[in-house]
Amino acid sequence: MNIFRFEFRQALRQTWIWIAAMVFTFAVFLAMYSAVSNDVEGFKSILQAYPESIQQMLGINLDAIGSVLGYYAMTFSFLALVGCIQSATYGFMILSWEQREKTGDFLFSKPVSRSRIFWAKTAAMLVNVVLSALLVSLINYGIFCGGGLQGVDFTAYAEMQLILLILMVLFFALGLLLSLVLGKIKRPSTYGLSLVFALYIYSAFFGADSTIKRVFAPFKYFDLFKVIDQHTLELSWLMLSAAFILCLLGGSYVIYTRQETHLS
Amino acid sequence: MAVIELTNLTKSYGKNRGIEDVNLKIESGEIFGFIGPNGAGKSTTIRTMLGLLKPTRGKALIFGKDVNLEPSIKASIGYLPSEVFYYDHMRVSDLLKYSASFYGKDCSKRIDELCDILDLDVHRKIEDLSFGNRKKVGIVQGLLHEPQLIILDEPTSGLDPLMQKRFFELIQGEHQKGATVFFSSHILSEVQRLCNRVAFVKDGSLIQVASLAELQKNTFKRVLLEAAVPFDLDDFNQDCFSHADRTTTGVHFIYNGSINDLVTFMQRYSLTNAEISEPDLEEIFMAYYGGEASK
């Protein structure tokens, strides 16, 4: 429990900053909504000028852009980007810390198994990730309501926030495994940023081409507009996400518990 | 039961040598010195013994248990690594509290005592500490839980002479309370001062394990010979002689072998003076390692 507490607190300050960044992103987009809702057709014509690939990348659906949640879907793609960069960075950061800061001799000479260290560190970061997604969801919903948009479909909103959480946990687990495979992670944020942008662009350009390609495009696992229209999260992709997360965590556990503590 | 028992302990880094077939048994209550030049394998042995590195072959038991299988045994071990790295942004007091939290007992009194002895300011951040002060943090965090086995890897580097003195008193105090001490160093005077038994390690292998008294009295002798006629240094070009050098009136060297053979050898010369004395550990060390230790 002491390792969990220690690691949780270490990351908490960063977590507040990431939460603030996500809330700020949302607030900026929402501030523009009143202007958009007053001239939906004009806004659509601006967006129509964008190439379709860019529209896809930005999560734009011209038919739905006039509704609050349709507009939020566009905002969501940016929120997801920020949230996933945060969680991927945490993934790259947490298990590589001892190697980066050379604190391995301190931690691994304590009377605690590597297995316990792994779960304590992973759990501490997962709680930070969940806390971020939860607080961002609650604060943003509060802003929705405070902005006089009480009519927002809560179920659809909650499902979209669940997607955010799933994506964040998925990127966290991906960062975790990659940090162990790559080794010597000097700047976790650079790795997190690169991973998320690479998969974001891949998802936008290739994610809809075929089922196989979609498997490698996490930002295309869930169709936000299906969620808005039908409150539907595709079960098969939900299961696939869960399976990926479990496999990535399991793989990370196996590698971490077999690793040695190097000084350099 | 031995406190430390290493059996054919081997660690290779790919094709590179680490340590090879290290066999060692250290009994309870010993202060054991582990001596060797830089790169000889001292830290590798310690880190493999502590489970920080996985052995390629062989096994290391501490209090009869493998630390990889039973990490709880590390609660009885205090370890000071040769290079101390901690969480830089933390205050010393927070780091020590975090370290103490692993042992499930209140270590605050002992932390205060150790910080007083070592004159350590616990309110400062780790990143603001000098190397010597970081070393003090390392010593406190290694001893705060009053371990039964203390493993020290090059412990005095960075400490000033006053702190070294206090540190040795501290270790001797822990020893008197019943702790076993395993102490790696290449500073022989401190090993000589503290240890009952030593092991020499060279190129990853143990080359000699002996009590300090045995080492100093039984085999090695410091010899000074003086004669009217200058000595031919080629005469000393044998395995039993090392570090032969001329003085103004004679020659001095370290001899390792039978004392009767030495007397026979000395009879070849018309000597004006001969002195045979006990070498210090440094001279024995140099005899073992030849020129490489001074490189």
C-alpha cells in the first residue's frame, strides 16, 4: 500500500494539470457553441470546405454538428487526444521510473516482490487515469448544465465518457508494455505524444478501411454518432478493448517480473 | 546456518564477464571484507546476491533463503549501494519515512539518532544535496530498520574523514549489537581497520578467502635486503616475489612463500642487513593484483 500511495501522490500533481487542460479544451469549444448554434448552416459550409479525411480526423459529422452532442463529438476527439496522451505518458513513465532515475537499487532492495511493485505502481496510475476521466466528465457535464444546456442526453454523454475512459486505459496499458519492450525511456511524454498522434492519424486515414485495419485504430473502435443516435456501444469492440487491455497488462507483468535492475 | 552462502554464483552479461563460480560462506557476526579493483565484480556479486540481478548459474542464499523467492528476507538486510540515487524532488525526511514504511515498524527514533550522528539535515531536498550528503542519506536508509545483515558497497566514497570515522563507529556499534557486515571496498586501510575476514576478487573470480590475521602473518612478508654489492633484479623475477624495487643500498619486495625457501635464497648474497616484516593489506593487495590495481 505504501508504494501505491507514494506513486499515486507522485502523479497526482500532473493529473490535476491534465484535468485542467481537458476541462479548458472543453470550455473553449463550448464557448464557441452559441455562435455555431446561431448559424449552423454557415458553420457547416466552413467545415464542408475541409477534405473528408480532415473531417474524419477531427470527428466532424456535418449532419449532427448542429446538435449539442454532435458538436461535442467534435470536441470529444480533442479531449480524447489529450486524455490519451496523458495516459500513454503515464504508461511510459511508471515502470521506467527506476531505470530513468536510477532508483532501482533503493526500491528493489526493499522487502517486497517485483510482482507487488508492479501491481502497486500500475494501480496507482490507473486510479489517476480513472480519476482524470471521471472528474473531467463530471466537470464538463457541470459546464454543460451551467451553460444552460440541461437538455443534453445524459445517457449518450455518459457512454461517450466511457469511451474516453476505455481509450485512456488502453493507451495507458500500451504505454506500459512499450516502455518495457523499448527500455531506457528518457522522456515519457515524448513517447506518449508520438504514440497517440501516430495512432490518431492512422485511425483517421485507415481505421475505416477494413475490420483488420480498424483493430489497429483505437480511435475508430467506437462510433460516437451511433452512441448519440442509438445509445449503442458495439459489444464486440468493447470486448476487444478489454481483451487488449488485459493482454497488455499481462504482458507487462510477465516482462517486469523477469527484468533485472540495471544501474545505467 | 551461514548468513550468506554463495554457491557457484555466476553472472554473465551476454558475452561479457560479470562474475564466475563465486563460492563464499559468511557466518553470523562476521565483518567480512570484499576486496578488488574497479571492475573486478564486487558490485555484480552484491547485486546478484540481493536479487537485483538474476544469476546466470548458481545460487545465493541469505539467512538460508533465496531473496528472489522470498523477498521478505530483505527486511533483515540493510544495503548501501556504491552509487546512491534517490527521488530528487523529495525531502530527506520524506524519503526516509518512505524507506521506513517498508519495514512495518516505527523507525523514527533510529532515524533521528542516525541523522544526528551523521549530521544530516533532513529538511533539504535530495536534489540540493552534495554527493557526500547523499551518501549519508544512503547510510541512514540502509540502517534505519536495524538490520541483521548490513551490505555496504564502497561505503565511504564521498564522506570526509570525520564522517568516515563516525561511519565506522556506527558500523562497529551495529556489529556489537549482533549484525553481520559484508563490506566491499578497494580502500584497503578501511577493510584492514574493520574486517575479520576478507575475500579478494579478480576478473570476476574469488582468488583468496582468508582471515586478515592469516593473510598478514602466514604467507606474505615485506622484505628489505641490503648488501655491499648491488642486487640484480632479474634474481627476483619469480612468482614468489612481487613489487621488487631497488633502494639506495639494497632491494625491497613482497615475498609470498615458504620462509625456509626465503632464507635459502638470502644465503646467495653477502648481506649487510635484512628486515622481514608484516605487510599491510595494501601490499598484499598489490601482490595479488600486480600493476592492474593501480591503473
